[in-house]
Amino acid sequence: MKRSRFTEDQIIGILNEHEVGGSVADLCRGHGVSDATVIELKAKYGRRQAPSRPRGPGRGRRL
């Protein structure tokens, strides 16, 4: 199975750029992907939000 070039967080970030107002052509040039790839990713990941990141050790945790 082929390994993905971008992580899920990166893909969601690219799609968020498009939602904010970036054109598909600009996204393709900036990230080095084809317009068909952007459309496929949009169909697959749709309106997902990036998962919240866990905080580093000792931050936000009380023992």
C-alpha cells in the first residue's frame, strides 16, 4: 500500500485554506498537487476539523 505524501492534519489544513478563499489553482501550485487530487481529498475529508492536539508533558495536567 502506498504511503500518503501528506498527513491527515496537513490535508485538512490544505482544505481549510480552500474554504477560507484560496483558489484550487493556487493550492495546487503551492502544495505541488493536481487539481484532481484536491477534489478527491475534498470528497474524502469534506468538512472534518483538525483534531485537537494533546498538550505537552506537564501542561494542562494535574496529578
